[in-house]
Amino acid sequence: MADPSTVPAPEFDPTEHPHRRYNPLLNEHILVSPHRMKRPWQGQVDPPSTQRLPEYDPSCYLCPGNSRSGGERLPKYTATHTFPNDFPAVLAGPAPAAPPAPHPLLTAEPVQGGCDVVIFHPRHDLTLARLSVGEIEQVVVEWTRVYVQRGMQEGNKGAIMGCSNPHPHGQVWSLSSVPQLPATELRNLLQYSLRPSEEPPSGAPRGDRGKPCLLCEYGHFERGSGERVVLEEGPWVALVPWWAVWPYEVMRASIPHSRSPSQAQVKNTVLPTNRHITSLLDLTPDERSSLSRALSRLTKKYDNLFLCSFAYSMGIHQRPTPAALDDEAEAAHLHLHFDPPLLRSASVRKFLVGFELMAEAQRDLTPEQAAKRLRELPERMPPRSGKRSAPLSS
Amino acid sequence: MADPSTVPAPEFDPTEHPHRRYNPLLNEHILVSPHRMKRPWQGQVDPPSTQRLPEYDPSCYLCPGNSRSGGERLPKYTATHTFPNDFPAVLAGPAPAAPPAPHPLLTAEPVQGGCDVVIFHPRHDLTLARLSVGEIEQVVVEWTRVYVQRGMQEGNKGAIMGCSNPHPHGQVWSLSSVPQLPATELRNLLQYSLRPSEEPPSGAPRGDRGKPCLLCEYGHFERGSGERVVLEEGPWVALVPWWAVWPYEVMRASIPHSRSPSQAQVKNTVLPTNRHITSLLDLTPDERSSLSRALSRLTKKYDNLFLCSFAYSMGIHQRPTPAALDDEAEAAHLHLHFDPPLLRSASVRKFLVGFELMAEAQRDLTPEQAAKRLRELPERMPPRSGKRSAPLSS
Ligand SMILES: [Zn+2]
Ligand SMILES: [Zn+2]
């Protein structure tokens, strides 16, 4: 073996050399091992179901007119439909007071709130990728309505939406405390907003009262660089973040001041340059439409990636409640996370085991490679073979 | 609907009311929803394989004399055997220098090191639970040897061991930076060690130079309380932590000053009251034996839980390298994490989706309920049906 001190280090190549990237939004590191893409796969393989779904499934607890899992019957709804989850993770208040801690290291706090199920469409066999842009827009309107309704109830914050198959629907969990992950993001957004402004200014939009915004700044840079951008749609950009953990994770940050005017000239004119969007409620109708178009394009790309109906988790991070007025709320920058659980193909799922569970998040494909792959995919639906990736549960 | 302000809050019951627990080791919260244990399961079900494994499998890349996944042939080893992983996540140095950041928000650092595979036993069909205590002790000795060997190489820290089936083996990843999770633990352990000592003293052991140790203090309290204790073996306790995320996660902290003398009178006499163990290398032969017995008892309990050979991830968190001498290294408190991926039965796996991926770790069964269940399980092997839970990959 050669003496390492005499071997000159090769030049750094992010597609060849293991490295760690820093995630300023979570103040965390992730390990990138791009050279490992060649190793043989030894994980679990779930064959994708090739069964074609019916438009209506009498045994589905989300189809119109059917019985919910709790027994109650659903109306024959014709558009979006929202109802409280029959097995909510949190319950309506008043929650009992916190018991005294048995030891200062063992503390607990009560939590209260509610969980809702938002059905996107009456048809059992559709997915976000198969809805029309207009139908997606109805879903965005419904998310906004639930966000406002739940957020206006005393102490409900941290509304989160997850997406799953089959039967297109999402979950909204409204808690009396901001959950761990968005709370960490908010803390880091707030901290960034308090730093002195950079000179010369980058040209990125700014937050409330001219404060720097980490995501305004980051999105502005990424849109200029393009390397991690998947698509641009009006003021919106879909990108694979520099610090993305999952191979095909896509963060969609609202970038109000577009640098590609050919795509969204109209929107740009209704947006001030310094626009900083904190929640769904701040969206203009145009911004909502372009978001719907972007969602449609992105989910079609996902379906084309593995040529199956692509299961993923989606989350919306925004101002804790529409009415929150503190500095942290003002620092919030609306963004949507997409976390596909698929690793390499329609049938290989990613589990958290070993190093990732015990030490640090790790990925093999670089964010730039993933973004390039997604960018090049078509945005029309793949031929309808009926293939679907396995459903997720939440 | 009743006006919430007029409904009196019931008394807090941790097995009934949703609450959040604080994890001081990670400075994080988790959501506990104990009332949800009754909901119907809608997740993926993998039927457990009922195939009985052979003692030697000609297609296994870990069996003695076989070809490794990289092609090289394994010796006909007869005890533990360690070799470098053919597809390591990190590579030996010197790593190329970090490129200049394209933007202050986009930083990366090179990482170097090595990955080893430690085979526990030549027989393909065994698991930790089916090894004798003496054979487990050989594994602990081998872990210690690799820890010292890798840790002595310049800049290698963060050695981590994960365990997986089939063919009993683990992984050691040695990196030039302490990975995210143990780094966060170390930071919080260090911070705790710098606080003024409590008066009156709790009687718990203390760290180096009498400094308070979060895990010495925590283990001492839990051993006295018993509520979350799964088993005690000499100076060792296996417990389900107050802040455990996975339903059957077990943290095994070394508790040098035993409060149950009936079990470990002898060990207690060789340990000073203030003993604080930072790594495997600090273990006396007796401590190593009792650790092996504890591992044997715990993994048998796991197998009895779902009556199958129980797949889990195990990690050892300890002093970053045996030679590290800074305050953080001294604050390290050796402990082993067990994270079973099974949720409810041999065939129901836990995926991270929706709320957990987007918001906060969540569990339904309380740590106290899980500990009670494990405590009551037998410590002899279940009848050998040949059932195994699905293998994990790492
Ligand atoms: Zn976010
Ligand atoms: Zn640990």
C-alpha cells in the first residue's frame, strides 16, 4: 500500500468523490457517495403491481358514497372533499395539563389539534399527474381553505400535507406546536433573516422589511445556475436541492422574481421584485395557477422516471398559521417538499437502515445528476400500462 | 359541538392522550399518539419468508470460501472475519480538497475513510440471538479491534456498526468527520457536562473530572424507576428510552454503578462508583462478558416478540476515536442503539412517509408499554420454525 502522504490528491469531482454537503435549512450534513452508483443492489425488491385500477372501487374507503374506515358514509362528492380522519394522531382540545416531569431529563408536553383527509378527486384511478391543471388548482384552493380554517382555530399550527396512492388524497395534521422539522427550518430561516445584508446585494427578493431570506436567496441563485433546476413555471422553480437526501427529492420554492421571463412574463409583472411568499394564502390567482401547472408537470416527470404511477410524500411548509404575527412567522418562506420513497426503479424501495439510521443521511446519486435526469424527462403521461408503484401509508 | 372553553380537561394519561416527548440527547421532540393503537392497519404487508436457511449457502457472498460481491474469495474462516467492503460509501484518502463554494449557502467538504464488513460467525443460518454468549463475546472483541485499528488511522472517526440478516454480520463505516447523529449527541453530551452539578447529588456516576454526564444520570434514574427497563445484566441496562421513536427501539446504556446488586454484585466491585465508560476499549473483561450476555438476552427477546428471526439495525455510539482527547471525546458515553424496522408484527414494516418525513417522528405505543411487553417475553429461543423477517440492506 502506498504511503498516503506521498500520493497527490486528485482534483475534486462531485460525481466521483465522496463528500458531505451542508443543509443550512436544517443545520445538518448529508453524506454523498456518488462512486457507489455502480454497486449491485441487494435490497428488497417489491414487484410493481400491474393491476389497472377501476374508476370506482366499492371497497375503497375514499370513493364517493362508500363507508369510511370509521364506518360513516361519504357523500357522493363530485370535486375535492375534506373530512376529519377517523383515526387522528392528535385529538381536539382541551388537552390535559402536562404532568410533572419525573426527572428533569424526562419531559413531555400535551399536544392537541386535528387531522383531516383531503380527497383530490372522486375518481379512484387518478393521481395528481393524471388530473387536469384546473382540477389541481381546485386541490390547491382546498389546501388553502383547510389551512385557513384549521389555522384560525386557537393554537393550531404546523398543517402538513402528505400525498399517497391509491385514490388521490392527502392528509392535513394540525397541531398545537410546530412539529420538529418545520420548526427547525423556521429557526434557521429566522436566524438568516437577522444577519446583516450582503453588499453588493444579490438581486434576490427579500423578506418582510427588507430582511434577507435564505430561500429567496437560495432560489434566486439556483435559478441563475440552472444545474439543479428541474423545471421553471412562472414564478415557480422545481429543483433538487444542493443538500437533498433522497435521490429524487425535489424542493419547490416560490421564486417570485423570475429570471426566465420567457416563461412567466405575465406573473412577474404582478409581483414586486422583493416579494417573499409566506403561505398559500398569499398567492395571487395567477401564482396559484402556475403552481398547479408546475405540480402537473413535475408529477408527470416523476411518472416518466420509472414508467409507473409514482408514489411519493409531499409536504407544504409555510407560515405556521395564517394569523401568526411573530418574527418567525414572517421569516417563513412557502415551499413544497416532494420525497419519493423509490430509490432506483419502480420496484426498489428505500429503507432507512444501518448508517442512515445510526449516523447520517446518505445518497449515491448527486443532486445535479438527479436534476439532469428529471429535467430531460417528458412531461406527457407515459403509456397507460396500469402499472403503479406500491401504495404508501401514513 | 361543545364550546371547548367550558369542557374541563381530563387528567393526563400517557397511554391515552397524545403528547410530545423531548429527547435531550438530540434536542428534538417526538409525537406520541397512544390512542391510535386501535386503528386498522393499511400499510404494506410483507409475508415473512418461512424458508429455513441452510448452514452453508453456496450463493451467499459472506459464507466461508465463497466469492465476495467484488469477486475476491473469502478464506475458510472459522470464527469472526473482517474484510473491507467491496462497495464502500467512503474511500481511502487523501481526499481531494474542497472546491470553492459556488455560493455561501452551497458548501461541501470532502470526506475519506473506509468501510469494513465484520462477519460474526461462519454459519449462514445463525443470528446474534442464536450465537452462544462466548461467540457474541468474540464479536464484541472484534468490534473493539476494528474500532481501535480504524480509529488509530489518521482522521478516522465515527465508526458505526449496523447488523443485518441473513448471514450474521455488521458494517463499520469509518469517516474523517463524526456523522450527523452521533455528532449531535456528542454536542448535547458536552453541553450537559458543562452545567453546574446538581445539589443534592443524585448518586449517579459522573464523567471525567466529576463532570455531570447526561447518560450516567439518565441510566441511573431509569434503573431506579424500572418503568422503561427491559433487562439488567451486571452493569448494563437495556431500556426503551423516554424519547424512543420506534415502537421497540431499545437503548442500552452502560450503567457502571448498578442499583440492583443482586444481579451484578461482582462487577460492581470492580467498578468505581463514578465510572463513566466512553468506548468499547474501556471495558474490563467482565464488563465485556456481561455485555455479551445482555446482547444475547435482548436479541432472544426480540425474536420472541414476533416469533421470527428479528431483523434490526444496531449502532454503537462511543468516543469518536480511541485516541481523541478533547472535551467532546471525554463527554462521550458508550451506548448501543437497536432500531427494529418492524412495526407491529413479523410482516408489517415501518416506512417513513407523510407526517414523519415532513414534520416529526411519531409513535403510537408508548415507550413504557413497549418496555413492559419486552420485559415479559421469554429469553429462550422460540421454536425453530425457520421463520425470518425480511432481510435489511444497508
Ligand atoms: Zn421545508
Ligand atoms: Zn447514540
